[in-house]
Amino acid sequence: MRPTWLAIGGMALLAACAAVGEPSAEAETDEGVPQVTSPPASRPPFGTTGPLESGSMPTGDAGDVPAETWQAVLDDLAERVGERIEDPAVVGAGPVTYNDGSLGCPKPGQMYTQALVDGYRVVVEVGGQRYDYRIGRSLTDVRLCESGSTLRGNPGS
């Protein structure tokens, strides 16, 4: 009895898979061979992009970022530079909405959530070097965007 039900279930599964692959519309070519046409996609393909234009370069200062986030940036910066940084030059800081979990700074081979992420962006300059920090939902989880590929706009604009 059991093998019969397995066979019926298997045939139903194959039929369902075949139905998914069937063309939605057919048009005949000059050679009389049906040409399969697909419906247009309802959404764009997945991809990692930079932050939304509305938040590409925050124009605020350190006061526009929560205190715990600002402290996390300063702590990371001090570790990278090798000394305590009291008052770095703030190029831009403030809230940003990123297009996905990469926070506008994707790393090759990484997968990211495909959802809008509210966070912050802080760009500081120390010793002529700019440091582009991205902060997501966790206000103390700061990431330094080392690629610099999305550092756009005029400083302070």
C-alpha cells in the first residue's frame, strides 16, 4: 500500500514542477517552432547597492549621532590610529537609510539582508585620512567602510 502512495505523490510532484516550467504565452516563429515568452519580472534582480540618495552624505555633526554610537566610532578609530582621538574633524554625520544589510559597503562573497536598514553614517578625518563608518540597527556595531567606493558628495554638502 505504501509504495502506491509514494508513486502517486511522486507523480503529483513531477506534475507540479512541470506546470511551473510551462510557458505563459507561446508565439510561433517562421520555422513553426513555438517560442516561449516569459512575463515581465515583478521586481528587479537582487543586488547590493549603496545607500539611498536621500542619505548619501549626512551633513550633520557628531551631535546628530547617539552618544553610544559616537563613542563606539571614537573607540574603533583610536584602535586603528593607535592613540586616543579626542576631537576628530567630522566631515559628515547623521541618520541614513541603507538599501540592504551591507550598509552601502558590500564585501565580495558576503550575503546581506535585502531590506531597508535604518542606521547612521559618520565620516571623520584624522591626519589627512578619512574614515567612513557605517552603523546599522545595533548602535554600537560600527563598521569601517574601507572600499571608499560610496564616499560621495562634497564634504559638508
